[in-house]
Amino acid sequence: MPKILLVEDERVLADTIRYNLAREGFQVQQAMDGEEALARFRAGEPDLVLLDLMLPKLDGFDVCRAIRRESAVPILMLTAREGEVDRVVGLEIGADDYITKPFSMRELIARVRANLRRVQMVQRSHEEQTARVLRFGDVEVDLERHEMRRAGQVVPMKPKEFDLLVFLAQNRGRAFARDHLLERVWGYTAAGDTRTIDVHVRWLREKIEVDPSRPKFVETVRGLGYRFAG
């Protein structure tokens, strides 16, 4: 359930917004002034901040600046001001979006959802990019470039040697029989020469292990096959 911090000093409007957000499945915290807003933000780690500009004690611009110094959480400004300068300043100091009063609850909720969706897409993209590089020890396996680097230096690898490393590293902790590895990496559907696996594992160990005779990453599972333990 996404958490929303609502910073609005008009009690009736704040209660109306809170009611409508809660009805849509959001968890809402309220703050009535700028100082309370910062205290609740730091205590609650909200997923989005709805921030009025005209606030007691500390105005919305100052609250926005303070939040942006600490977090990339989306900030949606609520303003009764129609001047372009205020909107531009709000965006320049770190607000992600703004909505001018009076507004419909439908539009407000749509903007809240859109900003949360944008953040989720950015996070998902970052996670996908991160997942394209496998790391263990001083080794990096770059799936996009199809290369392995050790201590920053590219190490030449045979295609199936690279594919075997990727498969094992993406399944850390799982033990695989040699014939299973042949099927998954080489595509053999019938029993093949499992010595191929042993040869490729030996090559891998020479390239990724500090001491190939005492492997830390590609372990032998006696009576079965191999497991990546890095």
C-alpha cells in the first residue's frame, strides 16, 4: 500500500483529499505546517509527498528544498497561485509535478498514480540494468557486452564457457548434474559427453578462481555435478 504524506493546512480540503486517497487504497499521513511536514517525512519515509505551497511556520518551497536534499521521493505541489513564476520555481527546486487549486479529486488521484508509476518504472529500469552485470569477488560478467572482466581487465572466454558461467552464476546455490548442464547450456536433449562440462569448469576456474585447486565459486558436488557458491 503506497504511503502518501499530505501537507495541507486547510482542514476541510485536507480531510477531503485524505478521504479520497484512502478510498483508493493509499495510506495517508497528514501534516498541517512545514515543520510538522519535515518531521513526519523523516519519520515515515512516504512514497509520495502532496505539498501545499502556502503553509505556516515553513512554506512549501522551503519544505521542498529540504526534502530534495535528503530524498528523490516524488513531490506533487498543491498551489492556489496561478502565476507561472511560482510553478517554475517549484519545479526548479525539485518538485516533480504541480496541480492548481481548485482541482478535482479524480485529477489529483490520476496525477498521484502517474508519479508513483514513473518512479516504479525508473526503479525497474535500474534493477534491470543492474541485473545485466553479475558480480562476485573481483569478477564482473557483463551480459550486454558478452564479456567477463577480472579486476577491470577483460578476460577472453570461449562462447560456451561464458554461457556456462552465466548459467551457474544466475543460479547461485543450486547444484546441477552434468547432463542437466549439457541440456541447459549446450542444448543437448540426449545424453552427451559429460566430460565436456568438466573441461569447461576447469577452464572457468583458471580464469575466475584465486586458487583453481581450491575453488571458491564453482564448487564440485560429489556424485552429482557443480554448484556456484559465490
